[in-house]
Amino acid sequence: MKCEKCTDQISSEDAYEHGGKTLCEDCYMDAVATPKTCDPWAVYSAKKTMSQDLTLTPKQQRLFDLIKTNGPLTLEQICAQLDITEEEFRTNFATLRHMELARGCKLEGQVCYTLFDDQSS
Ligand SMILES: [Zn+2]
């Protein structure tokens, strides 16, 4: 017989019943040990829905666009180019960071800010 989840061949003494399905020991353990709330897919789609619902303020959008075109940039560069204070930057950057759009990084010992999925730094 086969595990209905991973389709591994299993003998009937290694088969487990879970939710009306025949599972191998590994899949059974996964199924019983993972609470519904920890389902990675559920978390992923919740996150996705959340970031789609959130819209950036004009300031956050400008900050994001600047990092996107010119990043990684230092705090001084960002504040100078957007003409904002350090505090304004921190408040707006915190939102971008929270939405996983941007992040901090270290470049030659300096703290810089770049896109969340920037692979180069
Ligand atoms: Zn299995």
C-alpha cells in the first residue's frame, strides 16, 4: 500500500489512519504534531493577504522607491535625498521592514538600508 501524502510504499503494519487517509509513520507524525495554526502555507497566505491590504503612505512609497533605485543607502543619504528627519525615516522604515519590503544591512562596516529581497548585500 501507499502513503496518501508522500506516496511512499508502506507495509500495512506501518500504515497509520489520519483524517480518513492512510499515511506512513513520517507523514502521520507530521499530521498530528503540526497544529493547524502553524501550517506554513496558512502563515504565508495570511502574510500575503496582509501586505496586499496595506497600502504605503506617500512618504513610505518615496522611501521604498529610493531604496529600490539607489539602495543600499545610508541613513544620511536617505534623509538628504528625501529631505526628511532621522525620526521620520525610522518611523516609515519600520513599516517597510514590517511588511518585509526593506531591511537594514551592513556594507563596509556601515549600516545601510536596502530592499528586503536584495541578494547583493
Ligand atoms: Zn508519507
